[in-house]
Amino acid sequence: MKPDPAAAPATKLPPGHIPATPLSALAPMQDVTDLAFMRVIAHYGAPDYFFTEFFRVHAQSQPEKHILRSIDENTTGRPIFAQMIGEDITHLVRTATALLQHPVAGIDLNLGCPAPKVYKKNVGGGLLREPGKIDEILGALRACVPGLFTVKMRIGFDDTVNFDRILASVNHHRVDLLSVHGRTVKEMYRSEVHYDAIGHAVSQVRCPVLANGNIVSAARAATVLNDTRAAGVMIGRHAIRNPWIFRQCREAFGENPAAIFRPTLGDVREYIERLYRATSVPGLLERLHVNKMKKYLNFVGQGVDPAGAFLHDMRRTESEAALFEVCDRHLLADPTREFAAEPYPGVIARPNCETPSGLADGCSLETIVA
């Protein structure tokens, strides 16, 4: 279905850092994109847009206070969108109305989370099986959101049979921004990303599209934008690994891509220290804090050494002192060596014993994938 010219997006998006250049956004990731992490990312080069962890919406729900903090105390200087996940229209409208009382750039609907415990409740990626229900939800939210209303989706549940119908609903209800992860729910993170499907969405919808899925570097971002003609990129897990990636993207999209910033292992050591301090909260046991850091460092370690020695040693630490001893040993022995621009081949972001599951698309850091 070709776009209906009468179904133009309702509201203009906030401008990016640099006018007339591709946009960038930090993907919403449950247990990751909180206030502390957003501030750390902003220190190294904020994206054009932030998205919150998803607010769970159901009959008894109220907007989670810790997620509201990332909105109310946002000091990054960049707009932040509040993401919701749910399927009950009454309570989605109720929650969107409540969130609009906070300084949000807009309301975002999650139609992409591939975690089985999520889609089995018929929310997130599970709704992609019901394009009629999605159309109803989009209509209700468009009616109650006077400003920016955005959607993040995958290309289907176990196939793309409903993709065009959902894109038609995006047009009909004047969605202002569409982020597309180029895999189905059932493909999770195991398959190649179907960038051609993202390109198809770009050709069909009236609103700008952000390309999402395995954007590992600024160079990959530039290639994906060239191939899909998307308005920008949304990056999740690889921003955990490389917090400079949004700065690098702006440099790659500019007039002098040869000047892209290249962090060193010493820079990475400083990032880890900053992240550790930022994520410290009163009453958090040291062992639990170290374990939380391991989940970030599972990604960081993909760019430290091709043999995965840093990951091997880091995963066995149980105290702050031991964790930073490993960091010093692996990162400060040669601090001027360049941090890898992309993950080393074969260095995976999880121990082999862990179960592959979701992280981007608003899914939990508790289950980490390569």
C-alpha cells in the first residue's frame, strides 16, 4: 500500500544535534537505559533522542518511579520519549495521559520486545500477530496524544505477513516516528538483520524511520542508512560496548569521516570507572553491584582483545577490587592501544551456558546475547 498523502505525521520531531544530518537514538533497554546510564552516554556524546525503559501497562499499573526519574531528572540536554508496553487500550490511554504530565518529548509504543515471557502476554512483539488490535491501539493513542506519538516494532512475529498492514496503520494514524528492528520476534538476535525490510518500511510510511538491529559501528550505521534510506539509526547493545558511538556516527555522517574519534583502552578504563560510580546506589551490596557491572562489561569486552581474555577474567570477579584489578591488567598494560571499532569475531557477549534471549527492544539485561 502506498502512503496516503493526507496521512502525514502530526507533529515535527525535535531537531537533532546537527541539522540536515541523519538522526541517532539510544534504543530502550530494560535494566539499562536508566537515568545513570543516560547521563554516562551523554558524557561521551549523546544521541539525538533517548527512549526510556518500557513502562509496564495493565489494570493495576502505575508509571514506575525509577523510570520517571529518567524523565524528570533528565540533564542530558536531549529529548526523551516515554515508552509503554501493554495491550489494554483503556490503561494504555490512562498511562499515556499520566506520562504527558512529565517533560517527555513524546509517547512511544513497544511492538518489538522478543522475550518469550513478554510476547506470551500478548504485548511487545506478541501484538504483531494481531494487526487489527494494533490498529485499534494506534488509533486510541493517536487520539489522546496531542504531540509526538512514536512506535518501535519488529518486522513480524514469525514471518512478515502482517508487516504491510501494520505499516498502513502507522500511516493512517499519523505516527510521527517509526523505529524498525529488522528481524522477526522469533528470530530474536540469531539471524542476520533484514535491512531490506527496513528499506521497505521507509518506502511505505510517511513518517521518518530509524533503522535498528546490529548497528555495531559508525561505519555500519553509514552503510545501513545508504542501503535503507532511513532517517537515522537506533543503537542499543553496541552503545553499551562503545559509548562514543553516537559521537562517531555524527562524525561519520559529516564532511570529514576520516576524523572519527577512536577511543583507546585507557579511555575504556575511564568509561568503566565512570559507569561503576554512576550506577552505585545507597544500600546496594558490593557483590550485586559487581554483578550488575559484569552485564555491561560482557559487551565492553567484545572490543578489548580478540581472545576474550578480559571477558574470561572479568566474569570470575566477586569484588570491586578484583574487578578493577582485571580492568587495570587488561586495559592499562597498553592504554594507548585502540579499542576495536567493532566486536572481535567470535568474542561473544555472554557465557556459553547462558540462555540466548533479548536485550534490545526493551528486554532485560538479565539475559544477554551476542
